Amino acid sequence: MIAEEPRFSNGLLATCAIEPSEGRLVACGGIDGKVHVFKLNTSENNKKKLDPTIKLIQKKHEFNGHTSMVTCSGFLSPNFLITGSDDSTLLLWDFEKTGRYLVKYADHTQEI
């Protein structure tokens, strides 16, 4: 087996984003209101000969802050992620300050 799919949510996933400048981070969000960020290990050594002891996907962060389904996500840089939710909020996450969102935008009156 080359890679095993990681289990990170108990329900439907509604959004997925790849960090565009380096392409090594993937953010996923779904019905549980959580945001999960994974690191893709794509080292040059593993491209030539896959080392089974190195995980291809590693969980980097798990963010809690939305009270409803996370419906959209996007990377602003390798260190910042913004997410939107059915709770009518946008949250800005800073990977250096894990555990809490940096800014909460609550100006929307309906789901995002």
C-alpha cells in the first residue's frame, strides 16, 4: 500500500483548498465546523523511491471556531488561511498562533 487515507472528520466535507505557492498544504472543512490542515510530503527522495516509513500526508493543524458547516476556504499565504461557514462568519487563521482564529468577520447576514 502506498498511502492510507487519513480519517479526520465524522461527516461530509464541503471545502478543500491547496496552498498555491508551495503546493504542500491542503485545508479541508466540513459539516462538523472544524478546519483540518495537512502537509503533503513530496520530497525529492520519495519521488525516486518511495520510503514506506515516511507518511505522505501529515496532519498539521485542527482549528475550531465555526459553529456550523465550513463551506469555503482559501490560502492567503503559506501561513494564513481564511474560511467561511453557514454560521455567517469568515475566520482568518494564522498557523503561527494555532488553536484560535486571528480575526472574525461577522458582517454577513446569511450563510457564506
